[in-house]
Amino acid sequence: MERLNNAQLDWFPLIAVMVLLTSCAGAGPGVSRLHPLIRENEGIRRVVQVVATGTRQEIIAKGGYDVLTASGIHDANVRDGSIAEGRISAISKGGIWFYVPLGIDVTVGDIVEVEMGRQPEDGNPGRPNIATQVRHKSSEAKDHCIWNAPLRQETAGRVRFHRKGNLLLPAPPISREQCRNWNAEGKFTSGLYCDWMAQEGWVRRNSEWLKPASPTSEP
């Protein structure tokens, strides 16, 4: 297993222009990347590594402003850095977009806990995904969190593997379809695991560790 380090972010150049889709493939009408793409993910907690943040100007220009204000977030709270993207997989960017409220500051490489929001429905604007806390700054992430590495040494199609130290890591890029197929075949898991998860009630679902929604979560 590979411990986190800032060099991993070399795979994913920072996004110069944020792309916030007003409607996402496979999701209902009005569902943006600031909402959970799967309805059943409402209220669950996930841990991500931040790969990009947006300026206020980018947020306004690309549709994020409308999503946030429709959900009740005040204009004054839409500022530089109030939307960020985090990855949940070691082998693809796999971005989750989320709102960063006042009082929480995130930077690239940080490990952030995110509560998934609620999809818009029947005139209700829904609720965006939201950062609840920074679990580890980038400088300390490697001391607490790891990405699960491949379990077998093999080549699949045109995908290559390379070595880093004594660890076998997949060489990017790897498509999401390949990720799904490989995980289904039990070849590896790619999720982020931190040393406090088991004690805090986090559970593993497929390749990802998450915390189930609280029964008292907002309806």
C-alpha cells in the first residue's frame, strides 16, 4: 500500500477552469456535480484528497453560484475556495465537488471529510455536498492515510504497472470502466483509508471507506 504524498498530485494538473455540469449523466434533472450522483448516497460521509479549488469568479461563471444560492447559501459566503474537488480513488481523479463553508480552509493535498448532500427534486433545490472538517493537512496526511495498492502484479490490456520503491502502482491513466472491472474481479482496491476510520464507525463499501448517514440527518 502506498502512503500519500504530494507527488501523487502530479497525475492531476490543477483545473484552471472549473466545469460544473448543470445536469450529470445518469442523474436526475437539475443534479449538478455538487450533489450526490447516486440518490442513496445522501447523508453519508466520505473522505477525499483535495485536487482543486475554484475562485469566486469561476464559481459564478460555471454555474456553482446558482446551485449554492438556490440551496440557501448567502452570496457573501460564495468566495474564493468555497467550492473544491476531491478524489476518492488512487487511480483516477474521480472528482467529488463540495461546498467549503466559512471557517474551513482547504488546500490541494488536504484530506477532507465530506457529507454528501441531497439531489434536487419536485421543486426542492436539494442540498450540496459539504466539507465538515479537514481531517489532515497535506503535510501530515502521509502519517495517517494510505491508498490501497494493487493486490496482484499483472498487466491488463494496455494498462502498465510501474514500481515505486517496493510498491506496485498502476500507471495512469486508467479508465473508470477498467477500475470497475478490476475491482469486480478482486484484483485491487483503490480507496483511501485512514487510521481512525475503524474506531469511528466507518465501513468499507466495495473499494471505498465511508460512514453511513446518521438516522437524525436532515430529511
